[in-house]
Amino acid sequence: MASPAAAEDRIFAEDDLDAVNALAMEQGWGDGLPIVPPTVDRVQKMMATVGRAPDELVALVLPKRGRATIEKIAANAVMAGCLPSYFPVVVAAVEAMTDPDFSLFRVNSTTNSVAVMVIVNGPIRHEIGINSGPGVFGPGWRANATIGRAVRLVQLNIGGSVPGAVSKSTQGQPGRYTMCVGENEERSPWEPLHVERGCQPGESAVTVFPPMSTINVSDVSHTDARTIIEHMTSLVDCSSTHTLKYSSGDILWMLNPDHARIMADAGMSKQDVKQALWEASSRIQLSRFVPDIQQKLIKEGRVTDGTIRLAPGPDYFMVMVAGGDGGLHATLLPAFAGCLAVTKKIR
């Protein structure tokens, strides 16, 4: 392996946690939370888990086109509080979010509130302690919290997505600190997300997704699969006007294990669920939207008998299972328009 950063590239600080964090704030390296000092020893231990040269270029991170080498990504993972065993997930997530289909330039410079969500699948979830069950969005699990935070620090420190100066997000959202979850594959009756997207069942993978928000959908009174789906889609039109106005994008539904069981017991495959979600969201009244969006949708041929189709087809809906039992809650995550989810294997 190549040697780590040369001495002239290193910054020396007082051996004191408060002093290091004061320096980080002064230099603009952090997200406002305390960081772990990225010492040479800690960075080397992080890099050792992937067996790749420190100066290997993983990606150019937009908008700055910063060079995300293994060493630079490792430094940000250390600062975020990652354990070395988490590092392969962080690297895969950086590879995924810099894929052109994800449109990272737009994510990192828009006035929208979009964040980068990391979804982890495969055996590595158990190996490093990724939470896929109750409270999946946190807090309480170091792996979830620090992997998502490391990805955000890479956006900031390598990609140059500085709030206010480059990142023009008007209000932002909590997911911009960290947003990493695992899929509850053991409680899902269907193939997991990464297998559906081309990976093998025994492989581990990350999927990055660009949510504008998380919307809780509560339905504790219905136990019929079709009724639950109808109830879910009653929210999807107002929350997805961004994709209606600008372009199509994926829409992620995170079902809890009880939802998945009810639908599977009704004989529904995951594709059946997607089809039902699409059909239910294809009956949205055009009159619910303001005139300029109405005219755009009419011009695009998306209106039939006064109703519109939210998406061109059922495959624009992503479905995954996560969370705990005992409450019929789902989470709707509308996507930032023009950005597609990307899946990468974890090496």
C-alpha cells in the first residue's frame, strides 16, 4: 500500500479534545457536533479494513469535484465516530452517491431540503450492528448514526457542500446530519431491496436514496391489505408535488413488518404492492393542484378524466421493510426530482 499523507499535508494541534474541536470549527470541517480527532493512527486503522491504497481515487465529489481518496474518506469516517469495521459501508456509500444517476451536484447545491439516505442490506448489517428494527431512524445505534454522518462529512469536506455558501437549502432537515438504516430482511416476506436491484442474496450492499423528508403514515385500525394501500396513497400527492412539477423520481415506501405480513398473507408479491400503490396514486384529482401544475400535467398527457398519474409506472415505487412490530406505521419518503436511487456492492 502507498504511504499515508506526507508530513507537510498534516496539521498538528494540541493533544486536547477541546482544542482539536475548536480547530475543526475554525476550519469549517464539522457539522456542529463534536468530532473524533482524525489522527494518523486512527486513519490507518480505518483504511486497513478495505485493503486499498490510501491515495486511490474513489470518486470526485460534486460540486467542488473534490478528490475522495481512501485516506480522505477515512479521515471523515474517523471524525464522524465510525469504528473501522464500518468503513467498507462508508466507501460503498460514497461510490453510490457519486454515481451520475444520483445527481449529487443538485443534491449538494439546491434550495431544497433533500438529504442522502443510506440503506444497508446483506450480512454486514449483523456484523457491524446496523439497526433494522424498532427505531430504525435512530437514535441509539452507533453504526447507523456514524455511517450516515460520515457520508455527510464527505459531502461537506471533500465535495464543498458548505451550508449557506454552496448548499443553498432554505431550511434543511435533520437527515442532513445523518440518515442510515438497515432493511429488516429477516421480517420481510419478499426479496430484499439490494437483491431486487441486481445483487445476490449473500452479498452486502448499500443503496443511496434522495429523500426530501420522512412522513409517518399511521393506520392502526385497518387490517385489509388493499385498504391500507388506499390509505397510504391518500398522502402521496401533496408530498410529491416536486416530482410532479419538475420530473419523475423514485418514491420510497418503508413498510413495517406487520404491514408486509398482512400484504403477503393476502397473496401479494412486492410487485403486486407496487402495482397497487401505482393504481391508487393514479386516481389523484387534478383539481387538487394549482393552475400552473395542472397545465403542465395536461400538456404531458398525464391527465385522464380529471385525474392524474403520480408516476409513469409501478417501478417508480420502491418498497422495503424496516422497523419493529406492534404498530401499523409506514414511512413515505418522497424523492428529490431528477435523482435516482443507486445501489453498490460493499467490497
